Amino acid sequence: MRDADDGRVFTLDDLYAMIPDMHCLPGCTDCCRLFGVPSRTPEEDARIRAYLHTQGRTILPAQGTRCPYLSEAGCTIYPVRPFTCRLFGTSPTVLCPHGARPLELLHEDLEAEIHSRYRLFWR
């Protein structure tokens, strides 16, 4: 995507870098079990498909509220997890119900900018 301010190309990786690192509680997979298959942009879907292809795996159907990419060991697509998964727990609007937090929650202005930029990837 072209950045409206300076015209440079703004990638999903640039967007992801704006999200603080989340430190989940050890062994917790509640968000993966309770919120289903996260929505994802066409580019994120292509990344997941390519990642699964390199592992000889295929896209899996939704299983109720459980993400189909969750295993006993955790997320099986972690390196290419979509925006929704990356954002969970990092801002006041999507807090972890168990109290896990990044070192610093996103400020509402930065969260608004991140959401605004993410919407551009749906075009």
C-alpha cells in the first residue's frame, strides 16, 4: 500500500511492527479456542496458504469457535498469523481476559492509525 503521507510503500510487515509484542500466559490458548477463525485480508490469506503449502498442509475449515490452526502445542501458523491475532491483548479495546499485556498497551491514537492502515489492505 502507498502511504498517503510520504508516498512510500507500506507493507503488512510495517503494520505488524507497529503492534507491541504480546506476552501471553504460558500455555494459554483461550483466544484461539474462543474466537474462531480470524478474518484476514487477501494478502494474509495468501501468506497462510503459502506457509501451509510449504509444510504440506491445507486450509482447514472452521470448527465452531476454535481456530483450526490451534494444536496442543499452540498456534501452528504463528509466523504468519493474521492481524487480528497479533492485535489481541495489545490495546484497551481488545484486552486479554486473563490480564496478559504487552509492556505498554497501544495508545488509542496509534491503535486508530493501525486500524486505518489495516483497512487499506482490504481494497
